[in-house]
Amino acid sequence: MSEQVQARTPSDTAGGRRWWGLVFVLTGNVTVFGAVTIMNTAVPAVQAELGMADATRGWVLTVFSLCFGALMLISGRIADALGLRRCMLAGLVGFAAASLLGGLATTSAVLLVARGVQGAAGALVAATALALLSVMFPAGTQRRKAFAILGAVMGMGTAGSFLLAGTLIETVSWRWCLLINIPLALVAAIGLRATAPPGQAPARGRIDILGAGLLTAAVAALVTGLNYASQVGWTHPLTPSLLGAALGLGTLFVLSARRSSDPLVPTPLITDRRRMIAFTAVFILGAGMFAGMWVLTTFLQGPLGYSAFSVGLAFIPFGLSATLTSFLLVRLTRADAEPARLLAAGLSLAAVALGTFLLLTPQSTYLTGVLPAMVLLGAGGTIVMVTGSNIATRDVGSLSGTASSLINATQQLGAAIGTAVLTSIALLTARGRSTDGSETAEADLAGHTAASATGAIVLAATAAALLLVGRRARGGASFGSAPVCSHQRRLAGSGEPIDRQHQ
């Protein structure tokens, strides 16, 4: 019996180390994504202390999103070439250093530089975190559990970041909204160094430098143009100029990719119909989810008059709903479940959440006007992100970093476009109502409901389309089952476990 115990010990130890690795991966990931929410709450305090102009304050958020979104895909490709763990460690250390710089900033210029570096380092973390999770849990029930934990942590992290920001701002200083990242990032880095797989077989081929430059410039122009659209309007000369530049650069990127033998985004990742369904669902969710968050925070701080700390408490049901939904997914879905149905169900719940905003009135309370949307958004968003991330990163072999960065970039792009478009609808509607003589509160509420109705329609239409496409695709291979690179095909053909290459 002692021999049997000894035979099992290495495997058991490796299994335990893998779950500890998941803890540190998720700690790093939620720290990076929480940096957006935390600073969104801190902007008024930052503006007051550093004397920022109204035109500049928005860049505290924009410069992070710009660097984060623009560098996401190239970060994933670099991680595939140099190693997932190595790149995530570098990203976490860079994120901690940038947070220190921002937390000690005495001028707006230094803070904006720090936020840009934060975004760049955060892109490297986000591009590798999901990939490492996928590598450590390649298939089966444990993979579904790991992705359920991902959904729970990210849901509670979103809610917790609001609460943490409010607490820090009201009890210490806005600077701790940045400084708090330092211990979190360093603990995650030290833990990953001890628990995550040491390396992986690098992706073959060179990094497409021209394609990376074109795509980075295109995304940067798009994000900046959308930011200007929400601030100064779609007719301002800067807005169409930047969006036109984004379109031109994006076209050049596509042409360059078609001629490249090693494109930045390998063709198998975007031609598989089932992965494309996942990318589409995540993109649309990003648009609706972030717009819904904007409406909720605006209503809480406006008509309801909540403080930053109270807003954090108000978001707790969102996190609880996300957590419960994540673990219900493990129990209620099978390994061969049809993901199109799950994605459609998640989008439908998010659509209903936005639809509840149509019932908002100046007399609405938290229980009648906010809580239902919180619960539905938490559930719907979790279903789409957990299912979509699982599909996008499954069985991609040495392209796990690229697949991980692609699903994150899709969400960020959807959020940027959706927020700009729906915010513009809300502002235009509110202005129209104001000119008609409506009170400011009623005009703002009319804008919120117009934007929410648009978002709900888009989410519901996409859910219906996914069900239709999924029905046609039934009978084929399961989502993400086809290997996407020759290296993985050789492993699969030899009978060697696919995750062997990463250990």
C-alpha cells in the first residue's frame, strides 16, 4: 500500500500545485481588470487634487484602455513565442511598478504616463492569464470547474472593486486605488513563479511586426476616436478623422495578414465557425454590459445620490449572481453541451437586464430599479464570458496566448464601441428632451432608457441569430475540438496528452 501511495504522490502534488496556480493567475487577472473600475470611481478625487481640467480628466481612463486594448493581441503573440509564465510575470512586475509611479504622482502628466504603462503591462497579464488557465486545465470536469471559478472571481472582483474604491477614497486617499495593486501584483507573481507550469513549446514562425504595428495603430485610432465621439460628438472633425484612420489602418492590416506566412492572428482561430460564434457573443456582451454598468452607476450617483462607498455596496448582488451562476454552469452543463444555446441564454438575460431600465422613473428605488438589473447582468455576463472563453481557448495548442488575447480584445473592442454609441444615444436624447422643456432629471432618464432600449434590442437579436446558427451547426464536432496547429495535430496523433507540451 505504501508503494501505491508513493506512486500517487507526485501526481497529487502536481494537481494541488495546479489549483494553487489558478489562485495566483486569477489574482493577477482580477487586479488588472479591477484597475479600470477602481480609477473610474476615483477620477473626481484625482481631478480635485491634481487640478486637472475637465477635458483632461477623461484621459485617466482612456489612456489605460488605449494601451490595454491596442497592445492586447501583440502581447498574446509574444507570450506564445517567449512563454506564458515568463510573460505574465513580466506583466505583473511592470503593472506593480506603474502603479507605484501613479500612486506617487504629483502632476497629471506623470499620472497619465503611469496609466499608459499600466495598460501596456496589463495587456500582457490579461493575454496570458486565460491562456495559462487553459493550459493547466486542458479538458474535462476540472476545466469546467476552473472556468467556473474564473467567472465567480471576475464577477466578485468587479463588484468588489467598486466597494474597495469607495472605501479607499473615503477613508485614505485616491492614491491607494493605485498603490493597492502593488502587493496584489507581487503576491501573484511570486505565487505563479512557484506553481504555474514553467514553460511551453513556442509557437512556430516569426512575429508579424508589420501586422502588429498596423493593428496596434488601428485599435489606438479606433479607441481614441470613440472616446472623442462620446465627449465631443460624432460630427466633431477629430471623430471622423480618427475613425477613418482606424478603418484605413485596419484594411491595411487585413491585406498584410493575407500576404503573411505567419499572420498576427492565425487563420484557424478565426475561421472556425464555433469559435466565431463565441467571439461574436463576447463582442456584443461587451457593448451591452459596459453600457449597462454606465447606466447603473449614473443612476445610483445621480437620482439616488449614492456615495462612492454606497455604490460599491450596491454592486454586491452583481458579484453574488455571477458566483452562483458560475457554479450552476458546472452542474447544469455537460462536456458536449451545445454552447450556442448557453451563449444565447446569457445574451438574453443581459437583454432583459437592459430592458428593465425602460421602467426607471425618478421615483425608482434601488430594490425596484437597480437590483433586478444587477442580478440579471451578473448572471448573463458570466454565462457568456465563461462559455465564450472556454470555447475560444480550448485545444489551441501553442497558440493559447493568441487565443486568450483575442477573446479579451474582442470584449474590450465591444465595450469601446458599445459605450461610445450608446452614450451618444443617451446624450442626444437627453439634449433633445431638455430643449423641449423637460427637467434635467427627466431628460437624463429619457437618455438612459433610449440607450438601454437600443442595447437590449441588439443583445436580443444577437441571441436569436446565435440560436439559428447553432441549430445549423448541430451534428458537427464539439466547440473547439479541432486542433488549430500542426504541432498539436502531431501530439494528438501520437496519443500524447495535449497539455504535455506545456509542462
